[in-house]
Amino acid sequence: SLHHLENLTNLQEHYFRHQTEKKEAALKQQALQLEKQALARRNLLLTVLGLGLAVLAAFGFLYFFVKTKHMIKAKNTLISKALDEKEWLVREIHRRVKKNLQVISSLLHLQSKYIRDEKAAEAIREGRNRVKSMALIHQNLYQTDTLTAVEVGPYLEKLTDGLFQSYNISPERIRLRQEVEAPSLDVDLLIPLGLILNELVSNALKHAFPGKRRGEVAVSLKTRGQALLLEVCDNGVGIPATEKKEKEQSFGFELVRTFADKLKASLQVENTGGTVVRLLIPQT
């Protein structure tokens, strides 16, 4: 009986120990589940917070982007308006300069009608042609899209046509040949260049073909490396040796020399088979 009781007691202890271990394992499993659930909730909360911060950051960036875009658009509008106003002012300046030069040309033309001295009338006509050569440049400037450069080809055509009309010379008697490689030039270069061309072409029309003599005047403007080569030549009578010194001291030739010095150009005059004036103008 004692042995049986001892075995029964051992069985009961084993059973209670087994039940206790089983309950402890269940409690541990439950604790692990609770810990996993808490970790999942914490991760979910962190994810939600992260998404919320990301959304706030996105809205903040979008607001900043839209605000910056509106500011840039407003500034661009102001800049565009200012540029349009500046362009209009520059065009208006060129237009008014051209009109003032035309007024001066008209006044010279009216004055020439009351002058009986041939040399004085010729001087006024030459002065009028010089004024018209500058007025053409300003006219081209305010009529084109660019406000600092002028197309050389159309300018030369208008300049030479005006000179032919001024001296009442028929294109059938004196033929004009032009060869231009420089498409456009800055106004600071073209104004003295236009005055030089005005003097050289005028001299050729006045002196190279006396009487009813026929001939040709050629104007060439080409690019030579970092320089421009201007040539005005004719196949007329040339400059007699007895008059060469007098011609070189004339006002027109002095004007050509002055503008050539301003452009830092080398000036060369040849007098064989007509007259050739050559200028090599460096471009910086």
C-alpha cells in the first residue's frame, strides 16, 4: 500500500509538473503572440507616420514648387515687358534719328535750290548724300528684328541707287557690280564704312567717266580671315598724275582717310586701268 501510494504520489507530481510546463509554454506562446502583435502595431504606426510625413513633405514641396513657378512667371513677365519696352525705345530712337537726318537732307536740298555757285551746290549735294547714307542705316535698324546689326547687301543697293539718282546717272551708261560676302555688320562698323563707300562711289560716278563715257563700278566686301576687305574699283580714266596730289588733299579723300584710321584699316589706292581703292579692316 505504501509503495502504491508512493507511485500514485509520483504520478500526481509528474502530472502536475506536466500541466504546469504546458501552461507555462502556453503562457510563453501567448506572450510571444502579444509581443508580435505589439511589434506589428508599432510598425504599422511608424509606417502610417512615415506616410503622413511623406505626404506632408510632398504637399510642402508642391506648394513651394507652385509658389516658385508663379514667382518665376511673374518675374519673366516683368523682364519680358521691360525688354519689349527697351526694344520699342531703341526702335523709336533709330526712327527719330532717321527722321531728323531726313529733315537735314531736305533742308540741304531746299538750300541748294538757292545757290548759284556750282562748287557750293556740289558741296551741299555731297553733304546731303552723306546724311542719307547714315539715315539708311537707322532706317534698316528699326525696320528689322535685330537692333544692332544691318544686312550689308540691301544697304549697299539702297546707297548706290540713291547716288545714281543724285548724280542723274543712267545704269545703262555706268553699270554697277556688287559682291558682298559679309551678311550683316554691327552699326558701329557700318556707319563709317557707309560713309567711306559713299565717298568712293561718288568720286567714281563724278570723275571716272567724263562726258558720255560708259563703264563699270565694282563694289566688293569680302571676309579675309579676321578682317574685311573692301574694294571699290572702276574702269574709267583714272586719276591723272597732275591731279593726284590735289585729289588726295580733297575733303572727300580726307574723310575716307579719317574713317579708315578710325577703323584701323590699311588704305591702298591703285591707278592702273582705272582706279582701285582697297581697305583691309581688322575685326576684333
